[in-house]
Amino acid sequence: MARVEYAVDVWDLSGTDGRPNSFLLLEHLRDFGEEGWELVSLTLNTDMAGQGPSHLLVFKRLTDRGA
């Protein structure tokens, strides 16, 4: 039976003007995609845990855990 897995990734934007480089973001998304992850949410966090601006990315994928 298939199970849903979730992954959360914080993409740090400190040291930038608070805007991600679109080419780096695309590369980041492709890296997750190659492992079967699908992006389901991307949220700008102005100060995630006191670390400055970041994006919170939530991914999901289906895995076959066997019967």
C-alpha cells in the first residue's frame, strides 16, 4: 500500500535582498524532484527562528511500503 511522506525545507535567503535567484530555486526544486518529491507549498517567512528571511518549502511523495 502506498504511503504519503512529507519533507519540509527552509531555504535561507540571508545575505540577499530577500528575493531568491530564480535559477537557483529551479535547481533546488529539480534536486527534490529527482528524488520523487512534489512541491505542495512555498511560503515566505520573514524571520524563521531568528535566522532572517527564508522560504519554507513543503514537499510530498508517495512511497510503496509493501503490503
